[in-house]
Amino acid sequence: MDVVRRPRRGAAGWAVVMERWRVSGLSVEAFCQRDGVNRAGFYRWRALLSAAKPPAALAATPSSVDFVDLGVLGQVAAPRERLQLRLDLGAGLVLTLVRG
């Protein structure tokens, strides 16, 4: 009998698997069986990824925070000074705004 080897997933790949499981509404066992995911690997990566997340109080989701008021930028720096704002949006996506 031939052994089917699946490609290894990194943290990003497992994060996608966790999101698919979260929205599936299935138990871990049912999800892993349906999608051919190794249960031991699932539990290991779920623990690793949840340990890497910031505390819930610091994590902002689109449903919980739609707008963050940073105040008036003119009070932070004189209008002619350079101002750089960097937002790490997660999943490797970074938004950088530069004035001046």
C-alpha cells in the first residue's frame, strides 16, 4: 500500500486550517476526519497559535472596533515635520502612512 504524504504546513497554513475549522461549526474530530487533517497536529498548532496571539483585550477585530481615534495629528508633530504611522494588520500585511 502506498503512503500518501501531505505537504508540510507552516504557521500560516495552520492558521488557515484553524479558521476553516472555526467557521465550520464542527467538532475537532469531525473536522479533522472530513478534511484529512492530523488531529495531533491540529491540537499542537492550535496551542502554538493561541499562545502567539495577543491577550483578548489587545486584539481588535473588525467586528469589535471599526474606528480608532488617534487624536489630531497636528498636535503630535508640527505640520512640516515628518510623521510616519505603521499599522501591522496581521497575516504579514503592514500599512504605512507617511506625511512630510
